[in-house]
Amino acid sequence: MDLADVVLEYDDIVSAISILEKRREELRTRILNTLTEKDIDVLRIGNVEIKRQKVEWKLWRINRLKPYLMKKDLWDIVESVDRRTLSRLIDKGILTEEELKGTYDVETRYSLHVSRV
């Protein structure tokens, strides 16, 4: 297989992945909407089980958060509003959820977990 064939196959795969990801998102949205309408959290069809899990998602507001972190000399660690870094600082006890109240909004999102049973 020469380089041209490899590049063409790679392009085919990238295109296929893009199509599959778009379709997956369409199906995910339809499943979540149906589960929400019917107030179902777990659905089993054959040997496939889908669980809808509620997740509180923090939407960090940089205009509120940055001044606070600068005052605590933590902005150099964070450098930008990075959810993982902020979570680690909370987990280590350097910051607390209570002191950060008001620097983020909370949005409820749902994740889907699919398993074979």
C-alpha cells in the first residue's frame, strides 16, 4: 500500500467517523428526549441497558472567578477556566465549593451510559 492509498483510506475513515458521530448525537438526543418525556432513568431492551444520569454541570464565569483566584494567588495555577483544575483544587481543599459560590452557574445535563447485560 503506497502513501496515496494510505491517505485516501485515512480520508475515508475520517469522513466515516464524522458521519457516525453526527448520527450518534442525533440518536442520543432522541433517546434523552424520550426518556425525559416518559420520566425513565433505566431502559433495558434485549441485552442492552441504557441509563440516564443527571449531572450538575458548572458553567464557570471568568469575569467573577478570575478576580477571586487572583486575590488568592491561584490564577497562575488555573490560567484559564479549566473545570478539571478547579475540581482538583477543590478536592485538595485549596478551594471550597462554598467560597466559589457565585462564580459559576449550574446547568443540569444528562449523560447516557450504555452497557450490555
